[in-house]
Amino acid sequence: MIKKLLITFLLFYILNAYNIDDIIKYESQLYPKIIDLITSSNKKIVIIYNQDTLKYAEKLKKLIYYKNVVLISENQINNSNMQNYKAVIFTFKNLQKKLINKLAEHKVLIFNIYPDEITNSMFTLYIGVKIKPYINVSLIKKANININPILLTIGEIYEN
Amino acid sequence: MKTKKSILYKIQIAFFILLTSIFLYLGTEIFNLYNTYNTLQKDKLLSVLKSKNKTLAALVKFDFKSDIDKILKEMSNQFNIQRIIITTKKKTYVYGNIENLKNIEYLKLPLSYKNQKIGDIEIFYSNKNTISFLKTYILKAIIFIILLFLIMGILWFNIYKNLLLFNKFAKIVEKINFKKIQEIEFNSPFNEIEIIKKSIDKLLKQIYSYYKKQQELLIKINKYKNRLQLAQKLSEVFSWEYDFENEKFEIVDYFNKFFGINEKIDNYYKFLDFIHEEDKQMFKKTIQEVIEKCNEKTINHKIISPDNKIFYFHSTIKCISEKNKKIIIGVSINVTDLKKQKEIEYLAYNDILTGTNNRFGLKNKFETLTQLAIRENKKLALMYIDIKDFKNINETYGYHKGDELLINFSKLLKQIIRKSDLLGRINADEFVIILYDIKDSENINVIMNKILSHIKNPFIIDENKIYINIYAGISFFPDDGINFEDLLRLANIAVEYAKEKGKHFKVIDEKIKEKIEYTTKIINEIKDALKKENELILFYQPKVNIKSDKIIGVEALIRWNHPKKGLLTPYHFIPYAEKSSLILEIDRYILEYCMNILTKWKEDEILKDITMSVNLSTEEFEKEDFIEYLEHLLKTYSINLDKFELEIVESLSIHDMNNTISILKNLKNLGISIAIDDFGTGYSSLNYINKLPFDVLKIDQTFIRNIKDKSNELIVNMITKIAKVLNKKVVAEGVENKEILETIKKIGCDYVQGYYYAKPMSEKELKEFIKRFNNK
């Protein structure tokens, strides 16, 4: 328990100490690989932004090597056809549970650029001694997605 | 080939060991492989499990069943896992099903998530792979072994076959007759055999060469051995060996052959048996001494052969040391002949009766003495002594006493002469003394007088008193000659001179020498005359038939037409010829001459009916080949045999009556007419006359010339009558006048010969004379 607290503190500290631009760079490389590990469909990767995070979304889109990457705003996501998404990357915090569940229903992989938004994501970035994927196993499991066991070995498992 | 020592056997063993090793190795390997493979499998599985542990643990922790299944399926497929059971507190995951418990392996591992055990994973997997792998491996191994067997079998068979080739080759080598073959005839495809063959060929050549040399050597050895044996045989040498320590004795085989001994002489004591009793002790003693001192000795001894013949031997006996062993070696030389030779030598130079020198001995010593005399400027005198009438003494007292007399006489002479003088007996009753350092005749006189005074006393031989008398002739060295034979001859002549003059001794003087010189000269001249054709000629004295008063024959008489002295009658040269052997040559010369003349006369009108009489000397008559010679002449010259007559003197005819009768018979068989010449001077008995095969009696001219003497007339008458009785012709020789002729006519002789009618004349004169006489 104490360990967890310390880690959280360190996380918070580190997270607060990190630069989001740098994180986006790491994520732009990591997230596509995670996506490839789990699915090989031709569906889109969607980067979702709000009025404040557009620039992060654009940057991310620029950095991700995938061709089929679209940007949609927060407002559009509820009305979009989630069936065509293989993964979404949120660029903001405070995500709605409902949205998350819906995405999970459609077996869409949920990412967030903010490492501490793991509770509402399947994957974020874990920044510690090493930088590795942060995996919300329960959410993945809830979405009934087959996770590549490799991710379980290399990533950090979020346990709530 | 199949003995333990054979290469093939060893190869077989090697193959067997190899195969067994391989088999065992493979067997062990299979077992090891099984375990190793099994272990590998397990380790691999463990490794995978370990690597997957984290993933699996995470999946199990968060219950990603499909992912779990996926991994388990993946693992199952990979490792032939029959069943996987993951057991946690909350859940158990099972994958697969065990179909067959056979060959199932079990593995259990803890499952840990973040270093916390969350469960266990049990794996049931099949080692089918291992077994499958092993089966493959075993199959390959078996195939490999079979192939190996096959290959080794083929290899073995090949080796066996090739080794058999060696065997065959060896058998050929075995049969090689190194005496004939220098090279093996064997073709082989293999270098090894070829190499061996070449080596053997080289060896064979060397052996053959060596063998040839050995053969030559053996031939030489045998040749030398045979020569040695022959040499031993010829020189009658025996070698023998006596090993006295081991009592072994060996002698050459030739000893047995020489003495005709069958028994093998393998024992020293057997050999001793052949040593003469007289020498046995000495022989044994010598052997003993040689053994003790181990030295060398020579001895002379006799050996008795089984047939009791004595042989003289000279033996050299030596002790030799061989390997700390002493052996006696003996070489015995048969000197029996040498002994005889020495005896012969003694006899050659000595007179066996008197023990003095014989002629050769004297001559030999004379040579030495002359050398000394020359050096010391001394003279030698050779005294030739002849015992007078010694033959009579022998006949009177016997030969034994005669020998005794000679011995005593020689002893007497030995006593008289000095030590420096030599004495010898050169004939039965003839002695020679060689006196050293004789100055003149005075010394001779002293010695002779001494001898003569001694022999005045009789020699007492077995109670018989025998008186002897001697004649002696003396010659001097170097005055009268330097040669022994010459001096001897001169001394002998001096003896004859002494006899003639009735003296006891005569020293050679100049007169005698001159006479000798003359004789020599005449003889040489006669020899020359014989070589020439017309120097020695015949003269013919006619013989007249009293009744018919015709010349019916002639007596051929030799004349010498001497180149310096003119015509010489026989009186001048025949006596000299008779003293030498020339008389024989003269006889033959005359015979051939007569044959030649008679052949010529055959064609002569006047001479063809004339019978020629030829005188024959005693020497010629008694010559062994006389008849042969006459036969040869008769074959060479075709004469009328009835015109040829041989005259032999009566004294000759009675010399050896039987021989004379035999020769005369042979002459008669040849068809030759025989006349007994000088009849009445010999001592022929009537019986002898009766036996003699003759045709004509020639009455000696002494009776005819002195026929006036009544006794002579009676003799002539008697002889004539005897001749008539025997139906022989009579010739009266020596009719010198008419008175004698008349008497002869009255007596009734058939033929006459003498100066009354004619002296001997030449052929030419004869022809004229006959012509005139017969036609008067």
C-alpha cells in the first residue's frame, strides 16, 4: 500500500515534471505499435481533441506514421460511427464514462495522451524508471478484447 | 592363413573389435541420446514456460482466457503437450487431453505474477518426438552398421583375396630352386608384391651368385681334397688324430685301404696293434711324452700289415691345444721305399759283398778327390788289380768260398792302403785302388810289393788254403788323364800289358799311350771309312773246283783303300775294329756290299755263276737281330741265294753249340749256304759236326800248307772223309804250290783256294781272271 502511494506520488511528481510535447512524441511511436499488436484491421485511428488540445492532436497526427488517422473533436465522437474505429486517442482528461463504455462495447482501443488518465483508458504511457505502456487490463477485459500477452509482459498493469 | 599369427586373423579380430565397439558405442549413444533428447525437450519446455510465465501469469491473473488458450495451444503444438493445467486459487485452466498414458512426461512449475505465486502450471507432454527421433536414429544407425558390415565384409574379402595372393606368392617362393632360378615369374597387380618380388629377385640373384661361387669353391675344395688325398696316397702319408682325454681316435681312410684292413681303426689301442713289437714301447713312450709336455716329436717305427709285411714309417707327433683341450695329431710317412732307396743308394755306390766302393761309388769319390788333389797340387794313382784265374778258384772251391776270398782280399787291401786312399771292387775279381798323393812309380812299387808279399801267403777259407795271384795296371792323375773312365781304361790296358809280358803290374807309359792313341786313330779312320763308299772294299780270292778245274766261287775279303796308307789288308785294321764295336759295323757293311755285288753279278755273263763266300765275325753271328738283318738284306737285294755263302769259323761254332745250331738252322731256312771255316783248329766233336747244319767244310790252311807233314795229311784226309760221309763239300784253303795241290787232289777235296791259283783280287781283276782261267 505504501508502495503504491509512493509510486503514485512519484508518478504525480514525474507526471507533473514531464513535458506533454515530449510524451506525445513517445506515444506517437508506442501507441501504433500497441494497436498493431492487438489488431490488424484497416479501421481508423481517431485522435480526439477539444478546444484546448487541438494542437496536441495535430502534432500527434503528424507524428503517427499511420495513414488512416483522423482528428475529430470531442463533440463529434458521440455521433460518429465507432464501428469503424480500431482505436481512439484522447488528448484531454475527464472523459465520460459513458463514452468509454460505448467505445469498449465496440471493442475500440482507448488511448489517452495523459499518462494519469489510465482509469478511463485502456492504454496510456507509464513513465517511471522506464517508459512503458500503462495497461488497464480490466477495461480491456471488459471490452473483451484479446490482448497480446506480450503487452502484459512489457507493460505496466494498472490495478485499481 | 587362419592361425592366430596371420594378418588375416588379426584383421578379422580388428574388424570384429571395430564393429563391436561401434555397436556398443551406438547402443550407448542411443541411450544417451534418449536421455539427452528428453532432457533437451524438458529444458526447452522449461525455458519456454519460463519465458511465457510472466505473460501467462499476467493472463491468468487477469483471466484472459482466450489469450491463455491461445498460448497454451501454441505451447501444445510446439512441444507435443497433451494437457496443461493451470491452477490458481480462484480458477483452473485446463487445455488438452491425455489420449495415451504411454510415453507421457510430467512437468510442474509455479506460476508467479510480479514475484508472487498465483498458482501452478502442470504440463503433461509426450516424448513421442524423442522416441520418433530415436527410432530414426536407430534406423540410421542400423543402416549404418549394416553398411559398415557390408563395407568391412567387402574389405575383408578383398584383403583376404589379396592376402591369398601373398600366400600364392609365398608358395611360389617356397618352390624356388635357387640353384636354377634367378627370378620369380609372378605377375601381380599390387605394388607391395612387386616390391617384395623385386627384393626376392635381387636376393635370388645374390643367392645364385653365392651358390655358383660356392659350387666353384666346392669343386676347388673337392679338387684340392682329391689332390691332397691323391698326394697322401702317392706319398703314402697318413694323418691321424688322438683325443686322449675322450679316448677318441681317427685316422684317414687310406690307411685301411693301404693295408687292406676291413676293421675301422677308431681306437688308439687298435692302431697300436699295428705298430711293430720292437717299436711299440718307444711309440707309446713318445706319445706319453708329447702329452705331458705338449710338444712335438718325430720317431721312426715299423708297422706290420695284416699279412705280416713290415713297413717303415717316419712319424711326426704333435700335441695341440684346442679350446682348453689337448689333442695329439700325427702324420706318418711311409719311408719303406726311401729305406729301400737308401739301401739301393748304398748298393748303387757300394759293393755289397766286400763293403767297398763299387764302380759308381769310386767314380763319385774320385771326382771329389781330384778336386782336392788339384787344390793341393797332388797326384793320384789309379791301381787296377785283377785276380788271376779267379774263375778257376770259383770252380774249384765253389762260389761261396770264392766270395769269402774276395772279402778277405778286400780286407787285406784295406789294411795296406791309407785312410786317404779309396778302395773299390768294380768287377767280380777286379779291384781298384785310388791312391792319394802319389809322387811317382816308386810309391807304386812299394804298395805293390806289399800286396804281393801278403798274397804269397794263402787265404784260409773254411780250412782251405787258397793262393792267389794278381795283375795290376796303374795310371796317374793328372799325368795320364783327368777323367776316371780314361784312367781306368788306361790302367786296364796296363793290366793287359802286364799279362802279356808276364809281369805282376805295369805302370802306364808313353809307349802304351801311343799305342792307345794309334788304336783310337785307326778306329776313327775306320769309322770315317764306313761312311764313305769306296774306302772299304772287297777283294776276291777264287775257289777252284778240282774236278772241273773251273773257278766256281770266291771268298770275299775286306780291304781298306786307305787314303794315305794305300791298300790295307784286314790284319792292319780288323784287330782294332774287333776291340771296339766297329767290327759289327764292318760286318754289316761287308754283308750289304756283298749283296749289292751279287745283285750286279746276276746280270754279268761271267760272274753270274760265281758263288761268293763271306766271313762272319763272332760278334755279328751272336747278335740277336742278325737273322732279321739278313732277312731284310735278302728282301732288299734280289740275289741268287745259291750264289751266297756265309763262312763261320769252327771256334765260333763250338762256343755255344746249341745256340750255334739254332742260328745255323735259321740261316739254312733262309736258303743260305754255310761253310765252317778254319776247320780243325777248334775242338768240335763228331757228334757236334753231325748236328751242325752246314754245307761246306773249309780245312784250316795251317794243315794244308804243312800237308807234307804226314800227320797233317792224315788230318786233312780224315776231315775230308768225314765231310764226305756227311755229304758235305770240302775246301782246302792255303794251297800255295802244285805239290800241295796234288796231295789235295789225291785226298779228294772238292775245292781249293790259295796263292797257287790266285791272291785276292779286285772285281775287275777277278772277271778277267775267271775269263782266262775258265776258258783255258
